[in-house]
Amino acid sequence: MPENPTTPEAHARPAGARETDDRAAGTARTAGSASGAPRSASGSGAGVAARRTEPMFPDGTGPAADPAGSHHERRIRSFQPRRSRVSPGQADALRRLWSTWGRDIDGLSRIDLDALFGGLPVVLEIGFGMGEATAQMAAADPDTGILACDVHTPGQGNLLALAERNGLSNIRVANGDAIILLREMLAPASLAGLRVYFPDPWPKKRHHKRRLIQPEFISLVTTRLAPGALVHCATDWEPYAEQMLEVLSAEPTLENLYPSYAPRPDFRPLTKFEGQGLDKGHVVHDLLFRRRAL
């Protein structure tokens, strides 16, 4: 069994996401550090160090730190290791709800979406941060299932807590690498849509290869989309928006629903961070493409 996360949890940046809700809430996703060196082997510092090496979710009671383990190959990824603290409420939600509403992306078996969502059409959301926007969209459209993929454990716990609090039975949380999820665990033409909102723009030129929206990724995605499925991306980084438009437009199985960028659709919530950015003159671009008939 893969090693479980520790407290504070050493994890990765969301699979391609720089979530607006997370920044709106003021959550600093910066690399954590120890709160102090041990004073002695038996002192309080040693106790803190010991707690940090204990698994947070033993025996599969929550998301695994590395669910795919040795089953995934070495390649450039769109996310990077991070440290974040899991609150008691988030940890409690994960322990209680993960076995029912959570799924580790281990790459070993295919997910039966019909069984998981009771026959609802399913949209894959890659990178949801703290999950506020995901919960709002699930509440507004209970007839669509949302498979929300991320690696940010506090956000996973927060989304599960929101789903429970608001009675949202159409949310499931996937923990791990979205590439493995798409390639190994989802059947062809099984998705009704893809959502990628505010992914990490990797602004430095030498890091552009880490951006999620690349031709190879979109080619993989389209094999998992049913005819008519909607691909919806959004970013506040102009150069990345241009790359998204170029990549999506070049995919022959997709058609743009607009001549260029799309207006923000009503179903994508306007987050606090996005509103602040708009007040400062930032430009947010939405892109809406549809999967052509097979």
C-alpha cells in the first residue's frame, strides 16, 4: 500500500491547477518548514517531528500520498511538491467520507462512472483548489456528476465537507495524477465534459513544457470525451490563454463554440479572487470547445 500523507502534509500542487478560490481565501500554498528544531531527544520538538512522520490516514482511511506509486512512468508533470496544513475539520471529513466519495488514482483498475454516479453524465474537473467553485457548480446542476481531480489534501477535505454540508451527492474526489486517471482509469467516450480553471501558467519560458494544456494532453482527453462533450478552460494569464486557444483549435476532434475566446458562462462561478483581479485590470479568458461527433 502506498505511504499515506503526513502532518503537516507533504503533497503536490494540484494536477494543473492554480485555483482561484484558494487564493481568494488567502490560503498560502507555499513550501512549509519545520516549526522549530528539537531542543532534545525527549523534548516537545522531538514530539512534533514524530507526529510529522506518522501517516495521517492509515489503512486507506483517506487519500494516499502517492497512489500510483511505481506504476506511473517518469515524465514532466504540471504540478510540483508542496506542503500544506490539513485542518482538523478537513481531516475529519477525509476520514469519514473518503471511502464513499473519494478515489485514489492508482492506475490499476478502470472506474465505472455509471456505478459511481448512478448513471449521471460526468464532467471531469482537473484542479479545484479548496473546492468552493466546484461545490457551487454541483449545487446548481445536480443532474451532472463532477469527478473532481486534485492532489491538494486540504482542498480535498474542504470539498468533501462542503458536499456533505450542502447535500451534494453528485461530487466525487479523485486523488492523484490526472494523466493516469484519463489514460488508465476512464473508458473511451465516458465523459460529458472537461473543466480546467486557472491552471498554473508556469510563466517562465523554460517551464512552459510543464503547462497542462498541451497537444498530447488534449489528444488524450478527446479520446475520453463523448460526442458533444464540452471542454471549458479559463485563465487570467494572457500568454497561456493564447497557447490554450492555439492547442484547442488545432485538435481536429474539437470545434470552438465562438470565433475566439468565449464570454464567461453563467455556470462558472465568479470567485472573489477573480473579481479582485478584474478590478485591477486583469483579463480572464474562457475557452469553450465541443467534441465533434465520432
